Amino acid sequence: MTENGRPRTLFEKVWHAHTVREQSDDTPAVLYIDLHLVHEVTSPQAFSMLRERGLAVRRPDQTIGTMDHSTPTTPRNDLGVIPIADAMAALQLDTFSRNCRDFGIPMYALGDEHQGIVHVIGPEKGLTQPGMTIVCGDSHTSTHGAFGALAFGIGTSEVGHVLATQTLLQNKPRTMAINVDGRLGDGVTAKDIILAIIARIGIGGGTGKVFEYRGEAIRSLSMEGRMTVCNMSIEGGARAGMVAPDDTTFEYMRGRRHAPSGAEWDAALAHWRSLPSDPGATFDQEITLRADELIPMITYGTNPGMGMPIDGAVPAPADEPDVNKKIALDKALDYMDLSPGQQLLGKAIDVVFIGSCTNSRITDLRQAARFMDGRKVADSVRMMVVPGSQQVKMQAESEGLHEIFRAAGAEWREAGCSMCIAMNGDQLRPGQYAVSTSNRNFEGRQGKGGRTFLASPLTAAASAVAGAVADPRVMLAN
Amino acid sequence: MEKLRHISGSIVGLPVNDIDTDQIIPARFLKVTDKAGLGKAAFCDWRYLEDGETPNPDFILNQPDYAGASVLVAGNNFGCGSSREHAPWALLGAGFKAVISTDFADIFRNNALKNGLLPIVVDRDTQQQLFSLAEEAPGTEVSVDVEAQALTLPDGRRVNFPLDGFSKYCLLHGVDQLGYLLALDGDVRAFEASNPQRVKTTV
């Protein structure tokens, strides 16, 4: 699979195979898009533009819609309907339904058995496949890179470009290999890997780059774990993160609704096996972490790069030589109401949120449920468990996980983005502290004035039981 | 999109690194179906007190000295976070025509350029100089020549900034990029004819 004898990376292969027109001095490359995912929040203005210009959706058969961001996750009423209390959300969802219907795009509406977070349903339906180009008006589109796809978030103007032309203008990004060698210890998960990576490179460390995650620890992860890692590539500043497809990928895909079957499966498999980076392929940058040195991670500040090992102490602005970074850290600690040198272990919390496109898949819920089994959520804590899709919810219920969560005192909700982005009424109150399995701890992200500690589902579950930030390894050992 | 050839306006500084799109416009304002009227939501949680309506007198954009500022000077890595194009829509709605920083998050930069909001990358010294000027001499004006890719400071110093040729062409001529892509329909058809469809969503 070398071109002119030159070894190529996974990214270069996928990029090259989708180039309709090469980049020149005057114009960016024109990339063909295999799959376009749309949702209610970042698409309405793009559909309006199509209407104004009298344009059709070029490939509705390569486009799929789902409702996720502004949908309520409150339990269904007696009629089996999920009520929408917010008039603006209702209008946005109605508009989305009408747009998808008018332009011939298949769409999973609120309450549909296939509805869910856009980055959960793509893989779950077998729509996400190795070697594809996938875009969505959502920065966490990087999630799909776990399959060896080139997947990235785009703005609403670009959503319009893809709807109208199935192509996108892109300048070729640089590449960065992130090697995670060795094996994870007990109680340490994919989420801890990616939080450690972002703490090391910073939230701008990947700007202009595509990551390829490599090494034994990545190969050992389930597809769900790889999705967690790739999901937060954007929190490291990279638009895309990729993992080479392997037998774990193929096993996950086999038999899924939109995955190839029969002779098509064999042909696809041959193609997919040709995708991994060639031996000797070079990257513009390369870093290495040791998985066996990692422990559970947690963030203390107001961006995902402000993270540390869970037994660490909050850093002091006074120790920060860079004046801009010092100001940012000061501002973050003020917002979080934390002191330099303070330990987070034992810090009382109000809410635990398990969910989001980062950590709402069946393996995440199994991990958390196994931990909660026989334990109770502390009286002072509200724990919400929000499955990533209706299919995840049904699977979890067939395994009895919802009973474990409910018996522990947690809320078992309908599928959606929920408190990750807090658009739908699921939100923190001012001043509250949450341990959250989501991806962003920005000021106000989970509700105005709310304070977020990002962590893994295991750490979130342990903290729910303790009523305070807790290291899951301690309780796992008991 | 309107043509953008020159910008001149007064600067205001937000010397905070990593200003994310949730600060530029909080997610609760994304339940809209058009682009209009988002200016009021720009920096909403910094700009207003807890009631969400009373201007926070400590926030720099609310200070009379900076009323009418149209060039925002920001800390490093401006616009990180989500893909929401509501961020440049809100900044434009709040009267900004350009943002100056040492670097921008990829998606924000793309979104800004498609709406005629100019992201200007400068070196750290220039950024710090602008922060000082904005603080010490409110009302300080800068001018920008898009064609020359040059920012002129009050002392007459010209600082060049990078801008890819295609975006520059689109800004100068007020054209959007979709027209260019639509004209490539023949190339796209040829591509589709020689490559298999990878997935079909309608089955």
C-alpha cells in the first residue's frame, strides 16, 4: 500500500482516497464525504440556505439525522411519549423533522427505538466504517476515528456545503502519533488515557493536526474504549483522532444493520486490512505515554487540559511562569472555588453524571453498574445515568443494569446529550460540583455557575457512593 | 457575504487564554433556527450578572471606554471547543469585525472566515503590546488591510498575518465557498463513478 514506494500513514491513505481535487497554492483540497450525520442544533441555518438557493441535498442516501442535543431525557409518560416542555426546543425539533422529510434524509426522531446521540448511533448501526470520511456539525465527530475513519466536526456553513455537494474544502492537516505503551492497571480506563494525553499536550496541542493513537494499550481497548479516546481528540485541539482498524474493529462491525454482508463483507475486509499505517511511515510529531504509569485522572479547572492524577494537588498560579497561563489558572480556580495545593480526593460533590458521547455506551454503563451493585448513592448526591442511545438503553435494561442503578438511588433516563451540554434542562445549579463522564468542564458548560470535574465512569460511580471525589481503586480493592 | 477589504476600529482586550465557544455563546442560546439576534448572547455569562440581564460593570465590554470596539484582542487558542458557528455569528452580532490572537482553534477559524469575521494571528509580543495599548489607552484604533495581510498599529508599525489564498479571495470579493464547490459537480460525478459507495443510509 505504499505510493511510489513511500510508506503512508492511515490518515494519508484515507485522505488520498477521498481527494476529488488536490490542494494547490490557491485552493484547499476538495474532499469527498462518505457519511454526513446531522442533528437539530447545527443544521437549521444550512437547510434554510439550501431553500434560499433552490438546492437539493445531493446524497440523502449518505446522510442520516438524529435528535440528540436539545431533547429531554425525562422518563416517558403513560402514553410512552417523552414530553418536550421547552417551546424553543420543540420548534427546533419540529424544524429538523420537516427539513429531513422535505429533503429526503432518513432521521431518528425523539422516542424512536434507534434515536440517540449522533456519535453513538453511527457506530452502533454499522454506518461508521473503516477508511470512510465522516463529518457532522459537532466537534465530537472525532469519535468515529476509532474505526480508522477520518471523521471531524464542521460548522453550519460547511454542513450546507456537504448537503449540497457531498464535498468539503479542507487544508491538509499535519499528523501526530500518540503511542500509549504497556497495559492499564485495574480501575484505570480509556477515559484516563485521554485525560492524561490532554493534560500533557494542552488543549491547543493538537491544533492543525490529526492524531493517530497507537500502542499496546490502545490495541487492548474495546471499540467503546477507543471511541472514548478518539472522542476527546478535539479537547486536545485536534479535529480528528484515528485508531487503525484490527480484528477488534471487525468483530464489532460484523452483523450490524448497515455493515456490509456476504461477498461485500469480504471485499470490505480486504480494503479495511490495507488501511493501517505502513511500517516506517512517519508523522510530523510523535509522543509516547506509559499506560502502566497511569492512575485515574480528574480535572480541576475550566478546560480539559487542566487535569491531574486523582491523588494530585491543584497547582498554584504563583508557580506558573507564563503570565497568560497564570491568569487563566487564577480565573479557573476562582470559578471552581478551589485553592492552590488542595487535594480533590474527599472534596464533597452534589451531582454525578454518567452519559455523553464520551462515556454512555454499554461498556461504560456495565462498568459503572458493576461498581454500583450492592452500593448506594450518597444521600447528598444526585446521580443521573443517561444512556447514549435507545439501543444502549434497551441493551442495558435487558441486562438489568437499570435495576442496579435504581436500587442504588440513581436516576435512569432517556437517551440524549443531556447534562453534557445542558441545553435540555438537565443542568447543574450555580455553585454545584459534579463529577461528570462528559468531555468539557468549561465555565457554565453543565449549567450556569456549575462546576465540573471530568473523570471516568468508574471514578464517577465511586464518587457517587462516597459523596465526594473518590479513587475507584480503593473501593475495588475492598 | 459582504466584501471585506479594510477594517479600522478600536480594540478591546480579553487577556484570557483558551476562550472557548461556550464562553463566546453558551449552549442554551443554540435553540434557534436562524442566525439573527445572537449578538446579545456574546460572552453572556461574563457580560451579565446572575440575573442574565444586568450588565456586569466589571466586564470590559461593558465599560463605556470600550463601547463600539470592533477588534477583539484575545489570549492564546481563541475559539476552542465546539463547532458551533453561532460563535462567529454572535461576535459579528456584537459588532466585532476581527479577532486578534496568537492562534485560533481550527473549526472556529474556518467558521469565522466563512462569515467575514477575520481571525488575525500575531506573534506574542504584538499580542502583549495590543493588550497594553487597549488597557492604557482605551479607544486605540488599528487598521487592517486584507489584501496586504497587514495589521497597522497606532505607532505605524505594520504586522503581517497569514491568510490562505482561497479565504482571502472569498473575503475580498464577498463570495461564499459553496459556489466554487457547486461548479465542481463534474469532478464529483467522476469521483463517484470510480469509487464505490461506502454506506447507504436509506436502506
